[in-house]
Amino acid sequence: MDEEIQFYLSDAEESMGKAVAHVGVEMARIRAGKASPAMLDSLRVDYYGTPTPLAQVANVSAPDARSLHIKPWEKNMVAEIVKAIRNSDLGLNPMSDADGVRLNIPPMTEERRRDLVKQAKNESEAGKVRVRSIRKDVNEALRKLQKDGAPEDAVKDAEAKVQRYTDAHIAEVEKLLTKKESEIMTI
């Protein structure tokens, strides 16, 4: 029984860690006023009839804080990249040049910054919900083990550990949100 309890505890910690990492990835995609190649991570380009992530057909760099440069590995992909950016919800105006695509990132308005903070809060709340859902699932599994004959003390100790894991991971999500909020609101 102790092995099963340990399995559930390690699985809970690993799953909660993955949920926090996912929140970190989603936070990186939220624009924070300066150019970041991560802004284009979700962009798909039509590569010979197949929707392909931009990172697999081009190199994306940020030469300065207000622009991105996309250099495709094949010259004929420039038009497809421009089309994908125009059709996306990024709100950016691509300009093609001799060897790639240049994106100028306009400065954000106060209203846009508030919208992005709301988006960041929604992502963090979704992460917290995932962590709490993992806690609920593990606690249910532990209670089932108790019904199947596991010692009550061992189950209660495991539930307390799961709660500590939950608190620690929710605090990590809060740190990510605080950091992203300050990035967004800094002009």
C-alpha cells in the first residue's frame, strides 16, 4: 500500500509541475510590450499544403525591442509567412524585404495593457484550476485506497502532502502572474 501511496504522491507532484510549466509557456506568448520570438509560437504557415509551425520553416529573431525579423530557410516561403501573419489574430503588419519578413511591434496603449493583464490573470487562474483538479483526483484515489485497506494515518499524511504540493505550485503560478503583470505594465 505504501508503494501505491508514493506513486500517487510522485504523480501528483509531476502533474502539478507540468501544469505550472504550461502556465509559463502561455505567459510567454502574451505580448509584454517588447518584441519576442515567442509571440509567433502559435503561428502556422502553409508549407506545401501542410500547416507547419513557423519555427520549423524559418528563423525568428528580435534585432531590437520593437521589431522581429523572420528569415525563412526557403525564399519562396516569404509570401506564405506574410499571408499567415496577416490572417492571424496578432494584429501585426508584416513587411517583406530581400531575405525575409520584418515585423514592427507598435507600442501598446494603456487599454491594451489592461486587456493583456486580464489575459494573463485568466491563464494563471486556469493553471490554478488544473493544479486543484489534480489535487482532487489524487485525494479521491487515496480515499479509494483507504477503502481498499490502506491505513488511515498513511492516507491522511499523503493528503496533507498533496495539499502542500498544491499550495507550493499555486504560489509558483502567482509568481509567474506577478512577473508577467509587471512586464506588461512597464512602459
